[in-house]
Amino acid sequence: NCLKLGYDVRNKCWPDWMESCLKDAGIPHPLDKDGGAIPMQVVSPGVPLGTIRKSMAEKLGLKDGVVVVGGTTDSNAAFFAAAGVEQSFGTAVTSLGSTTAIKLLSRQYVEDADRGIYSHRFPSFEEDSANETSEAWLVGGASNVGCAVFRFLGVSNDEL
């Protein structure tokens, strides 16, 4: 997710300071035809961006015409998988892996760097029968100890 690359999810743009740093380092601007260090287009997870370049498909051993779609982080993917298609505000998911993460679908953007809480922009969805779409945020945080702490405490796979 581009949030972790420094993308401004509230204003939907790369910050000026990042583009200046890349330029000073001699790294191409993302909108250059040859590409750069950061994605030139940021989309919601699953949104098609286009097809893979023929040269890249050959390099990776893929068929020409493979569709490239927006991705996401592992804990956001866990939220999508666990919450299913009936997400609603207040839905929360905790995922256990190399990190332990908690995500909550919220109407409010929340950020608290001192506590490691941040918000990913959530794809718009219809909130009610009036077919109104709402801005939504996937608020959460993670602990890098993940399942390691449970293993240290002797918790088994069945108990997890």
C-alpha cells in the first residue's frame, strides 16, 4: 500500500518533499515514461492499472497481456478476506502472522504516530439502501512481535 511508501492518502498525492528528494538523488520522476522509484498511479486494491509491458512479461516468464492490478498490505488483505463482502463501519479484524495487526473500518481518519496508529484509505462502498457512497478509512496498527510472542508463551496451533 502506498501509505507505507509515504503517499498522502488524505490528499491523494505524493508529498513535494519526496519528489524533491528523489530528484536530488537523480531518481526519475514517477510520471517519466521510463518510470521511477514510486508508482505513477495509486488505486484501490484490485483496480486494474493496465497490462504488463511485453519486455517485463518476457523477463518474468509471463504471458503477454497479464493485467496488473493495485495491491495492498498483508493485514489489509486479511481484513478484506475476514470481513467478506458485507463490510460495515465498526467491522474489526485482528490478524496474526509475522506481525499482529488490528484493523477497524471507520468513517474517521485517525493518525497517532506516538501510538503507531494510522489509516489506509478504504475503497468507497455503498453504506445504505439509499445507494450513497461514503469515504471510509481502515484504521489500525501492528506489533512486530506477531505470533512469535505466542510461540514463546507455548501457545499451540490449535489454540491460535
